[in-house]
Amino acid sequence: MSRLKDRVAIVTGAARGIGEGIARVMAREGAVVALWDILESGEGTAESVHRSGHVAVFTRVDVSDPARVTEAARGLRDRFGRIDILVNNAGIASFAPFVDMTEEERDRVFRVNFNGVWNCTKAVLPGMLEQQYGRIINVSSVTGPRVGDPGLSAYSATKGAVCGLTRTLALEVAGSGVTVNAILPGYIATPLTEPMAEELGMSVEELERRISDGIPAKRMGTAEEVGELALFLASDESGYITGQEFVIDGGNIIQEKTLFYSD
């Protein structure tokens, strides 16, 4: 039986990567999935989901724009009657030492990574409370809430803020039929690996090999595996779980070891 049959879900940042993986898994399990992204390639992702026999709609949404978010949520609710699941996945990173990070770049990261979560949640939560059912899943990161990474001060701060919001909001809506949880991915193989490899001056294959060598599971995770975790948190099976953080990283943060090391 489809675990999300007749549910309506929003996945932000769903054109590619982790968001796409989550959207595909939820669509496979019967949800009507709204793919929100600023990338027009989200249209192709939605069409691909359709070809696999599932239901997906793409809407170009900048999550940092509260008016656009509200408009898109209203349109989705008018079309399908309800919104049951929100996956706040959209995010960006900016690599720079703290002393070199400009206020403009810091604020850009916050507008997407934190304000985006705030804006989307504001737009859908009243409807969830009214229908006495909802699942809010915030995609944070191990970077910030659990570990640090030089050059990612703004990113880390936003992801820590997302976890703080997750806990507080879970308490505010506890008992209403709405749950709020966070997923903290570690190294996941996505198209974003390519620019990281370029920045480090190596091939994607070499970068993935070096990352995988340092992870206890000896591989990077997949977007679909994050999707399976999101599926559980979006399903009725997780109704007694709220305000929690779920790390998915192949055991990487439980070790005391430098990831990039000399051969």
C-alpha cells in the first residue's frame, strides 16, 4: 500500500540533488508532490516523475521571497484542497574564511537557508493546524549542529538555527496532529560535488573516492536514501516523533578522524 496516498507534499529545492531524491520517493509512495525551485530544470524533473507514473507539479519559487511563497502555497491549496507535508530542503553554501565573508554574502545565505524555512512554514502551518494534520521536515546538516567546517561559518550558523527552530516549533504545535523534525545529512552524492571538486582542483571521481575512504560506511550517501528517511518522517508511522534530529551520514560524525588525509 502506498504510504503517502492522497497526501499533498511540497519539497523545496527539488530540481536536483537531495530535494529531487526526496520528491521522487514521496511521489513513488502516492503523494502529489509540488516541486519548488528557482531553477527552471525543475520542470524537467516534474516531467520525469510524470513519466514514471506519478504526480508532480513544478512551480518556480524563490523561498527567500515571502510574498511569492504565500502565493504559491495558496495556489497549491486551491488546486488540491490541502497541504499535508512540507520539506524545507532549499539551501545554498558560500565558502569563505570568516574574516573575508561579506555582510551581503552572509545575508544571502541566511535569506535562503533560514528565512526560506521560516517563510514556507509560515505559509503552510495555519492550514495544517486547521486540518489537524501535518508533517514538517527541515533539511539541516551535520555541519553546524554537530560538526564544523572551516569556511562555512554562515552556512553552519543557518543550519544550527534551523535545528533550533525545529525544536521550538515542535513544542508549539505538539498535540495538534502536526510534527516537526529535522534531517541532518552528511556527505551525499549530488550534482553539487562537481563544483566542490573544481574548487579543490581534482576530478569528481577522485573527490568522491577520498570522501568515501574517510567514511565508516566507505561510501557517500544517495539522495534517494535521504528520501527514504524523509518518507518515514512524512508518514503516519512517525506520528509520535517530533522535535528530533536525524543524522544520515554513514557514521561519519561518530569517529575522531580527519576526513582528508594523505595517502
